[in-house]
Amino acid sequence: MVSNMKKAKYERFDELTKKKRISNYRVSKDTGIAQETLSSWKKGKYTPKADKLDILASYFNVPTDFFYEDDHAEVYEISAGQGRINEESNRYESLNGRIAKVVGDSMLPSLRDGDYVNIVETSDVTPKDYAVVRINGDEMTIKHVEFTEDGVWIRGENKEVFEDKFYSIKDIVLLPVQVVGKATAIVQRRL
């Protein structure tokens, strides 16, 4: 969750309503958020609470952090496919708190192409976590990870798209294979 010290920007909300060609009245009607709340936000008198921003984020199919980002902020893409190289993966010194857009179908049915996840930097993951794994220093992927005495298994959920891969201890060191984070706060795109 984003720090409460940051104020959500009405401009980001306004950008979405214009892009989708939808009125504040319609947003209010569809979400149950009072028009007065949206109007007060526009006038700078009020900033919606986190629960309201979560509703708006779900409604517009964007991560909640979208309302806090700069106008030129970029959303990082993370592969949930096979063999896709994320060229921008080295651009960020820190992945902590970064919003990532899932690209690919290897984690279906849980994570779909176009879903958003919040990334927390950690190497401490369980087999049920959505781990962010760096392979060969430049490929970033989101998968389940299971450590064994002999190495690590990288597992997708959609076996038609991604076959489980095993990396030995030697592979982990030489390639390298690193768990750099895990996904939290999944926002699924609307179908």
C-alpha cells in the first residue's frame, strides 16, 4: 500500500475519465462513491481514503498506485511467459514498491496477461508466493519457486505454456538465478 503521506492526484483520475469518456456522475453511480467526494477531491478539499482509491483502481483497471504516480511514471512489465527478456529490468535500482504489469500467460489462472502486481524486494519466498526471479542477469519473470537441496524449481501454473524448470546449485551461481522479490496486492484486469 502506498504511504498515506502522499496525496492522490485528481489529475490522474481526470485523465482516466477523459480517456474512457466517462463522467464523474457515471463513476459515482457505478462505484457508489459520492459525487461530492469526487468534487471535493477536484477542488483540493479532500483526498479519498485508501478504500475509495482501491474501488476506483478496480473500476478503471489500474493499480491503486496509479493515482499517486507522476504524469510520466512508467509501469514496469514483468514476464509471465517463457523466454521474454525484460530490457528495462536493469533500469531500476530498486524494485521495492514498484508496480508491475504482468505480460504472458504462464501463471494462468491466477495471474493473467494485463494484471498488475506490487513488488516487494525479498529473497524469502515460499512455493505459494509469486516470486520475481532474475535469470541470466537480464531476464525477469514471475513464477512459483521451490528450493531443494540440489537447486531450485521455477514453476508456472499454466503447463501448456511453461514447463517447470530446474536449476542446479551450479546454475544458480553461474547463470545466476536470483529471487529478487515477490508480488503482493494483485489487481486483476477486467475481462
